[in-house]
Amino acid sequence: MTTVNPHKPESKNVSPTKLDPPGPGERNDSAAPESKPQTQRELTPLANRVLIIGLDGATFDILNPMMEAGRMPNLAELIRTGTAGILESTKPPITPAAWTTFMTGKGPGRHGIVDFEKYDVRNNQLSFNSTYEIREKTIWEILSEKGLRVGSINVPMTYPPRKVNGFMISGFETPSTETEFTYPPKLKHAILQRWPHYNYSSDWQRKVLGGDELFQRNLRYIEQSFQQGYELVEYCGERFGWDVMMIMYKLVDNLQHKAWKYLDPKTSGRHPRRAEMSARCFTSLDKSIGDLIRYARENEAMIIVMSDHGHGSLDGKAQPNALLEQWGYLKIKSRTIQAKRRARKIIDRLLGRTTKRFEANLGIEHELALDWSQTKACVMHAGMYGFLYLSLKDRQPGGLIDPEDYDRVREDLQRQFLSVTCQNREGETIQVFPEVHKAEELYNCRREDQPWLPDLLLVPNPGLAVVRKIRGHQAVRWSSRHRLEGTHRVEGILAVNGPNVRSGGTTHASIADIAPTLLAAIGLRVPADMEGQVQTELFSQKLVVEYEPPQTIETAEHKEVYSDEEKEALTRRLTDLGYLE
Ligand SMILES: [Zn+2]
């Protein structure tokens, strides 16, 4: 059981307080910036400070009914007196791609993150993405270099934490609290001292006979993470001082994945008890938002509430690898081995036992016993979209397709996937993959500059999620209505409030717009190569926008940051959430 420390610092001064002398690895100036002159902004700012509240996967489809029922008064007031609307996610609309786009103001074709996993064509290996794979500067680095103080709490794709002018606490992909998950490193000990049951990842327990009691326990864990989020903001904000600070409520997404049928007004009426329990969780979230709004107002900060993507029902799973097998592009070694592995996993799950038998190459060998000598194309990983790679001679070890056949094979597959149709649950014929993209066309980049990107990205019909595993032979396995869980949609949320923000306004922006808008609002020039647009209509005053030359960063060669044991832990976490299948 997690407990949270109710102690709150009394000081309301956002200059860093001298709670501790700086330790090894901690910046000297973090203890005494009062002596430093105020940061010179390049332009007249409309916002002195910015507090960003990230609600992973939040959607107005859930929030609007909650606000109308009076369950989220703080968010409702923030929206009524500010400007709000849809925030469109990235392609694909998933956590690692979308939050990295938020942090860089650029799409996956630039920053390189399309999924949690990354397939390295040079050695035919899957690994997990980390901050080392982000190929562009993030706002934390841009702001730090310009002398502003930043703080980032639990934002996905910030492990291992990078050095910033301020602090960084990495997100739910932190393997364990044994690792260095904070910058400065010393902050970790302060956190673990203050929150002995520091709660940073999902702990959703599943047991067949768990019943309402287990469900309630899962919700309590989530509610505690909301309360802890606010406490971290206040604690770190006081300790380090801040110009731009962000807190991420990751478990909003997990709650929706697990409890969609209790939250969706279309189905929640059939489960009144669990619907009530789940709705109360949003009231706890709103209480935390209320505390953050008060804290931001005391510090005259602009508030940005945003999600990385929306959410909706998960109606079925698309199985492109089943199609590739039927079309002769992919060969399974033995269906018997695969069936045995699956049976073992199901027994473990029924017993509530954690399965520890993950084979090499992360999930794929576990899910698909592939005969690589006869596999010319495979969806190597999937996150809403399917990420398909061809086995190309001179690129992968043991590659099969001649380079001169690459374009033809890729185009054949593109056409074939686009032509796949099936009947949905209403009996209508739908295209399983309404869009199939070449990476360089989708992201408007050059293939040779971004060789790690998939050869094809398969975009499923809304309501479907692509999986790499094969169960049966159909293109789509429809979920039974009884088991209805949730999955992502493109439409996320944005709500902005504070001095100089338009009251009662509406907006429709894209997640790449947030970084340039934030920089302009806080009085800095915007790097000219950011793909997002400054959203000037959010403000009641004229926002002056100036640009500066693009900045590049030295990207390290691929660095494996997770040990085998940590990979197992992360694989389990992502599988439990339904992110790795
Ligand atoms: Zn997300």
C-alpha cells in the first residue's frame, strides 16, 4: 500500500530555498540563484512562468461529461475562463512519439521516436528507446541554455534524465528506483526519503477473482499518484525555483485503458458501481488540478493543461503479421512452440503470477517464433500503428531482398495492405488499414537521413490497434463487448489559462505547436526548424514571434541503457498495459 507524505512546504517563494547544500553532480547555482540577475528574455514575454499539467491520454469525450456532472469543477473553471480545444496528436498517436514531439516541437521523422521500442536494422535487434535516441533538442535543454530554470516531473521519454538548469525526474519507463532517475542525482534520495513508497509507474493488479475490492485498490493507487504529483510540484518548485515546470499524470491513460467501459457514457450505465468508482478517480484528479491552479496563480504562471493523444474504445486488434504469413512474406518456425509459450503465459496470468520467462529480442521472439531465413517482411513492433521492416540485403544480417527490388516489394506490400477489408461488428465492410505510409512520405524526410524508421507504417481503422502477435488467421480479432478496454485516438485536449490568455476562447492545435508557442510566450526566439506553429490566438495581447537559426545536437551512437533484468521489468510493465503485443 502506498502512503503519501502530507507535509507541504510553507514557503511560497519560488526562488530556490537552501534546504540542502549542493551535492556531487548538483549544480552550485541551484542553491543560490537569488544572487544572480533575472534571466534576460529576448523579447517581451506574455508569460513570466509556465506550469504544464500533462494528462496522458485525456479526452473531452470523458472530461466533458465529468465536468457537466459537476465532478471536475476546477478543470471546468479553468476552461471557462481560459482558451481550450482539441490538441491533435502525432502519427502514431502514442505516448513516446507524442510527448517527444511536445518536447521538441518536431515530428517523429525528426526526433526519431515512433514507439517505445526501436528496431535496429543493423543487428536485427529490438531495444527500448531512451533519451539517448532523441535526435533533437528538447525544450528543457533550449530553456536551460537560455538561462531559464526548468523542472520536469514524470514526463515519458525522459529516462535516463539529462542535465538541465533545474531538475528532472524521469517517467514511468524508469526501470526501478534503484537506478539514477533524477537530475541532479541527489534529488532521488530526497524523494525516496519523503515518499518512501514513491509511485511512478502503473501497478495495475489483475486476478481472476479480484472483484470490486481489487478494482478499488487499483484505483486508490492511481488516486495516490495524483496527490503525489501535486506534492512533487510544490516540493521541487520550492527547492529549485522554476520558470517552466511540468508534471505528468501518466495514470490517466492507464485508468482509461483498464476501465474504459466504466468511463464511456455509452457503456458505463451497465456497470453503475464501477462507473461510480472510476468517476471518483477523476474527481481526485480534479482536486490535484485545483491545487496546481492555486500554486500557479500564486506564482503568476500561465497554466497549460494538455494530453498527448485522446482515447476511445478498443474494438479489435489488427494482425498484419498474420496477413504477411498468408502472403508468404513471413514464416513461423513452429506453431506448437508458440502455442506452448502462450499457454504458459495464460496460466501465469490466471494465477496472478508474474511471468519472468522473456526470451531474447524482447517481445518478438516471445510472441512469434520466426524463421528469419524465410521472413522477408515483418511488423517488428506495434504501437497503434504497425511498424513494418523489410529484410534487406546489405542492411540487416541475413537480409533477403535485393536492394534493386526494395521499391517494388515495398510498393506491392503498400498496395496489398491498403486492399485488405473486413466486416466490422455492425456488419459493414471496412478497410483494415485505411492508410499505409512510407516513412519518408509521412514525415517529409529523406529515407537516407532517417534509416532507422520503418519501411512502412500501417495505420489501422479508428478503434483498432495493430499487434505484432498472431492469434488465428483473421486480419482483425474483434474484442467481445464484455471485455471492452480502451485505446488511443488522435484528438487530445488543450486548455490554457493565465495572465494574457484569452478568456472563453476556443482553439484547435497540434501537439508540435506547444513548444514554439511556449518559447514565444515566455519571450524567447523560436528555432526556425520547429515544425509546430506558434498559436498566437491563445492570447488576449499581441504575441511577438521571432525566429532564430536551427540548433543541432550531437547525438550519441545508440546506447543500451537497460540491463536484461530492467528490460524484462519494462516489458512486463508495457505488456500489462497492453502497449506491447
Ligand atoms: Zn499517452
